[in-house]
Amino acid sequence: MGRRRATALAAAGLVLALAGCSSDGDATGGGEGADGSGSAAERPTPIDAALLECGDPAGADPTLQLSEVDLTQVTWEMPSGFVETFAYSEDLPVEHIESFWAAEPEEDPVPLNVLTVVVYGRMDWSGDADECGRVPISAVDERLAGYHEVNGAQPLTEVEQVELAGLPALRQDLELPDYSYRGYWVFGRDQMVHLYCQWTSEAEQERVLAGCEELLASFEAPGA
């Protein structure tokens, strides 16, 4: 993903479970009486049957919560000291690319030291997602392992659960022969955002990660 005319990057195994969705309210609601005295006049509140099944039953396999927002509409701002570059592309895209963006240091750019945001679409979880938009962690693990196999990235850190623009996200540092990178993944029902920041040496790592932090702080998703 981050090399000039080069490969896409991906994560290795996944060991995290993200929180599942659940109903926000009780099944009944208490309201004021008709006389305004505040007497309890409980009335049943209808709840979608699917939401009643969104808990996490004991013994259930861990799951990943898929984002419901349109990930093609995410936005971000250019970090200070960086400029957009068109010298990079994805030769081995792991899914269908909807958009590709990259930035490099404005002064004395070194090849392969870039910040990148790729939005993928047309993803298919093959019936793994339930009514609440949760996918078994084993299915996510298998998909990321496939990305890893395609690109040959080796993990430097464990996968971590984080947030990106208020959405559940995964983070991991990885390396390839020519560079290392810090990647962030946000999965939707049929979309994925992969934001990553890559460096070729310890000397470049500091300014790349400084730009990365600014990029992350400016990231926004519609409705998140």
C-alpha cells in the first residue's frame, strides 16, 4: 500500500473482541399521568425483535462490531508539514478501491515515507454478519490473515482496539523489508477504511508519526 507503485499492506492475526450492540432503553416507559401529577402510568414500548437478540450470550464467540456509517464520506485535513502526492498507488489492492489518498513531507521527502488513506468497497462478509452488524472475530482474523499473506507484512505489535473518528477501529504496527508502518482499520458492512503511516528508518519515523497523529485527530465520519 505505501510503496511507489507497490503492494497493499495488511495486519496479521486478531485477538480482540469489540463491544456488541444493544438496546438503549428499558422495555417499558413511565410517563406522567393525564393530570400532570407524575403518577406512574407505565406503557409498553415496542422494540425491534432483532434488537432483543443483540446481547452477548454466555459462551458466545467474540465478535467485531461493524460500522454503520458511509465510510466513503470520511474526511480529514492535511497535517502540517505534509503535501498531497500522486506518486503512489496500490498494485495489490486487498478489496475494491473506492478512493486512495497519500501525503508526504513537504520538505526533503524521502521515498516510501508517507501517510495514506484507502477506502475499500464491495466487501462481502458472506452471511457472517448478524442483525446487529457483528461479525465473528474468527472471520475478521481470517480476512486479515489473507491480507497478510498477499502482502507479506510481519507484525511488530499486537492488534489493539482503538477509536477512529468515534468508530471502533483496530491498530497495529507492521513491517516489510523496505519499511514499517502503523495501520488503522475500520470495518463496515460492505466498506473498509485503512489509514496507515509508514517510515523507512528511525530518522523518518518521528516526523511520519507526528503527521500521523495530526491526521488521526482531524479524521471525521458522517454520523459518528
